[in-house]
Amino acid sequence: MATTAIPEILDTLVQLAKDTLVDVIITDGIGPSDEVGKYLMIGVDDVDGESYFPSADSRQSWANIGHVVRDEVGDVTCAAMAWNGQNDPKQARADVFGLIGGLEDAIRADPTLGIRPQVRAEFGTSVELRQLQDEFGASATVIFQVHFEVRI
């Protein structure tokens, strides 16, 4: 029996993003983001981080008196970034929100994430927009969470 569903949820979100999003660089954890493009980093709360960062958290409680199964509730933190290399912050915002919208649609289509019926996931328990415009162009980054509930 699993101690936590976090590894399975992370792996599934990475694969779901790869299966769903087109022209997006998907990484499990922090990845290279030093070229113009669109990025989705699963388990990341800071695209420029150089040390450990919170990837996911959860809480558990016994599901019944027999202490056979537990309910786990948690969140996976993700970072989406769109960097266009031009001075067009409006386009960077549109690109990043389009990117996360594609992931949200996939989660809504199957909230079990295809794992098992005892899983329920939802997009966006928190969403934070970060913007930057400098000599390298405009970028928009959204830090968001995917919430999950599972019986383990």
C-alpha cells in the first residue's frame, strides 16, 4: 500500500501535460527556460529557483475506524511560463493562460487523472501571475496548484 499518492500524481500530471499540450516544453521539476518559448514545470514554484522548492504537500487522515485506508488531500505546485522575446506582455499573458487552460481542460475531462476512481483532481486552488518585461522581451509566469483527494 502506498504511503502517499504524491509520486503517482506528479508522474500522471507530467504525462497528461505531454499528451495534451502542443508546442510546450514539459518538465518534471525545474527545467531549462533560457530560450523563448512556452514551458510547463510540474512540481515547481519558482522558475528561476536554484535550490529546493516546495513541489507538493498533503495531509492524511484515517478513512475509517479499522485503520485500513487513509484519505489524502494535497496540492501539486506547478509553474507555466510564456516568453515571447518581444515587448508584448499582452501576448505573453494570453499564451501562458492558454497553456494552463489546456491542462485545466484535460483535468476537467477526467478528474480521476486516469489513475483510479478514488482520485479526484481539480485545477487552480491558487493561481498567481508574475510578469516581466526587459531587454529580452516580455514573459508571463503563472504559479498554480492542482488539488487532489485520494483514498490510499
